[in-house]
Amino acid sequence: MGVLVVAAGSLAGATASAVPALAGTPQQSTAGAGNVRQLPLSYLRAQANYHHMGYSLAPHAAASVSKNAVPLLKASSSDPLYGLDVSSYQGDVDWSAVASDGAAFAYIKATEGSYYTNPYFAQQYDGSYDVGLVRGAYAFAIPNYSSGATQADYLADNGGAWSADGKTLPAALDIEYNPYSGGECFGLSQSAMRTWISDFVDEYHSRTTRWPVVYSTYDWWNTCTGNWSGLAANDPLWIACYCSTAGTLPAGYSFYTFWQYASSGTFPGDQDVFNGTSARLTALADNT
């Protein structure tokens, strides 16, 4: 698997006041059916404030979810690095406290589909960088809203364009169970989903010269792509499993680069670990 890179820029004009009050964790969005374009933009944007990496795991992969998850890395990884991923759901993050608690990296939600940008992105993305974390942006994919290329461009245009500063990780494509009604694979066939993902990663690479990290679960990947191995040569894997080990990996991958192992813990947001040393994390940021 290649080592690759990405993300940059802040969202101009992003303000916390643009986000509605987030009270509790909502259930899966059930309005509408099939193509999410049938839903009003105002509804989609409001729901997007709740969606984050792993949002849809609990109702679809209960067997893989454990609040007592403990990350266990391969023996050759002697310097495990822990980090987090956040979205507008966390609001303003106390990054000094996060750094003091030992985080080495952070991923921040930048976009969803091609209709939403995280209004807390500037505070989260720039704030993590300012305290010395290696940071990256991610896109929450909605494959039945617009094309993969369109959503890759939207990410690159709204905070996810790579910066060669040694502190910017490859942007990530968060592709998981459909948070809306219409089927966990967004109504797409396995072939259509593979095409959509290819269009996203190829367009992102064309825009930035970097291949994105791809985040998913084995179950979703197997169900919705047919356990496709087409990304393993270039795109780092970010596996999600709230388990004592990362479990089965998608075809073509012999190891993961990131593992999301719990939805809560030491840091705000989801808990993640990098499968390597600080030198390898820097290499991923530098594309070396």
C-alpha cells in the first residue's frame, strides 16, 4: 500500500452560529426514500451536523461495537500514536487539552455530499495544527446525491486541498452505511459503488496529487463493493471496528494505517490509533 497525502485551507466565513443546537444523538434519518436529492437542502444540512465517522455503525454493525474496545497493534509497531476525529457535533474543541492528553493527530470533517460544510472546521482544523497535531480533513460521502468527482472537488474546495507543510495528512473519504433511508448502500449496486469511489479518489488525486485515505468497515465494504481490492495499491486504509482488534481487513490490504477503535474515550469525538511510529506519521504527511 502506498503512502500518500492531503488537506489544507480554512473555510472562509465559517461561524459556530450556523449550527443548530445539538441535543443528544438522533436516530437514523428516515425522511424520504431512495435518492437523497429528494430531501430538502435545509433538512440535509441540519442532519449533516450530526453525521460523523462511525455515525451509522451502531444500528448496522452492533456485533462490532463495544464501549470497552482496547486497541491492540501488531508487535512491530512499538510507538503507537493515538488521535481523534471530530465534526460539528463536538463544536469548539479545547485543542490544548487534547494535546496535553497525548493526541498526535486529528481528522476533522470538512464536507458532506456536495451540500454541507462544517461551520466549526476552521476552529477545529487550524486549532489542532496550532498545538502541534498532524491534521487532516475528511468528507462524509453521500453517493446517491452527486458524483464521486463532484464530492471530491467539493472537499478540495472547502478545506481538503493538500498542503505540503509536513503537518497535513491525506484527506479521508468516509464511506459508510447510509444515514438516510433507502438502503445501507445508498441504493447503488456493487459495481456502481466501485465506480463512484473510483471517481472520487481519481478526481481527488487529480486535484491534489495525493491519494485519499479511505475509511469504512469491513462489513460495509464487503456488502456494498463486493470486497473490492481496487484501492489497496494506493489508498491508505482507515478501518472502523469498536473491537479488541481491528478484525478482518478489506481485500488487498495486509495492514491498516488508521483504526477507529471507539466512539468515546480520552479525547473528544471518536478514538483512533495510527499503525506506526511518529516518523511514519510524518512520512504520510510528507508523502515520503
